[in-house]
Amino acid sequence: MDVSVGLSFEQEFSLRVYKEQVTRLDLPTTQDLLLEVLRQSMVKENLLKEIIKNGI
């Protein structure tokens, strides 16, 4: 299944705003935030797998 999903205009704008904010962060803070984003992505993936598995 080849699905190409991009970002909405609003998401692109938010991404640009975050990019500007991130450039002001120090390295340890940036690393901590990156790890938290990855953790949340894994939780989201697990949640989607459970939803698909249970047919909800």
C-alpha cells in the first residue's frame, strides 16, 4: 500500500514556527525534547496497532 500523506497548510506553518523556536534551545534541552517526541511517537504507534488489532 503506497500512501503519500503530506502536511496541511496549518501544519506546515506550525512546523516553521517550531523550527524558529528550536533554534534558540541549548543542546541538552533539544536532546531531551527529541527523546520525548520519539517516545510519544512510539506510544502513538502502539495505540494505532491496538486500535487496528481490536477493530475499533
